[in-house]
Amino acid sequence: MVQSTRYEGNEEITHNAILRILIMKIDILNTENKKVGSMEVPDAVFAQEYNESLIHQVVVAQLANKRQGTKSTLTRSEVRGGGAKPWRQKGTGRARQGSSRSPQWIKGGVVFAPKPRDFSKKVNKKMKTAAMRSALSQKLRDGGIIVLDKFEIAEPKTKLVASFLDKINPNKTTLLVLQGEQKDVLRAGKNIESLKIEDASLLSLYDLVASGKCVITKEAVETLAEVYAQ
């Protein structure tokens, strides 16, 4: 749940002014989905305008940079053989052919064959930061962020993580953001298809946007506030 302070004044309040004066408060839950407190989050990270075009640009660049670009097939000129004309031009009753390595032949070359290329796109740091702030702010406004006091399990068992997910976000994709590497949680959650676990310092914008719910520990929220408030 998100709360904000009430603003009273005689001046005209624009949308940008509202975003600047908001003091966001988020409820903190435990693993039993019960409220145990609340915390304030900085406006600079969690109270920004939604910029869909910027988020789209950064996500497209992120996905493009994951592409290896190593696919390669042979054109007709690169396929071995096919130098001799299969049969004479006229008199056989068959269609004229110049090479057995033409694209319409079995074992022939590929038309417009894909070749290795670089798909990477460059996005500057300010754009990445602004896109993450915008996505976090919109996620929070939509009620898609759940803050936990901590996330610990007694043993690395998938059923323990699955039971927690059933309480907060059943049958939907969930992004679990933790502070630091927690091997037991990673081991227990890797078999759950709808769950993605990431470190706060390595949070992916695409995973944040694509997730139905984003579950963040209190420590991870503090890390995000520190990293993206600058």
C-alpha cells in the first residue's frame, strides 16, 4: 500500500508539482503476508512520471544486446559443388537449370542468407537511470511492488518458496529482488517457472516491466534508492 502526505496551499498544483512534493510510504510485510511496519522511499526514485517511450527504448536495447548475432548460412556461391550445368538447356522437357546449388534445389544455397552481425544498441547511463526510475514509480503506483522485511527460508526447498508465492501472487509471474546472493533461496526458487530472482544491484528493467508482481526486501529497496537517487 502506498501513502502520501497531504499538500495544502493556494498555488495551482500541476502534475509535476505533485510528484515533487509526494513523500511515498510503503507498507512492509512479512512472509505471512501481514503488515509489520512501513518505510519511506525517495521521490527521486519512486515518484517519477511514467515515460513509456523511454522504457521501451531501453528495453529494446537490453534485449538486442543479449543477441549473439552468430547465425550464418551459405549462399549459392558459397555451397561446395554445383559448377556443372545439370542438363542441357533445351530438349529434355524439364525446366532449365544452371546449377544444382540454386536455392530451389535440395542442398542448394540460401536466398539472402543470414550472416554474423552486431545487434547491440547503445543507451547512455542517464537514460537507463531515468527509465528505471520511471518503471519503479509506475510499478509502485499500480500496486505491483511488495516490500518484505526479509526473505529467509529454513532450508532450500522449493515448496517453501512456492507456498509464499501462493499467498502473495498466485499463478502469476513474480520478480524477487534480494540484497546480495542468497544461495538457499536461489536453489529453492530455480525450479519455479513463474519466479525470477535477481540481486538489487543487477536489477533488469525488462524483468521489472514484464513481471506481474515485484517482491523486494527492505534492504534491496534501500540499495535501489541509493543507486538510482544519484
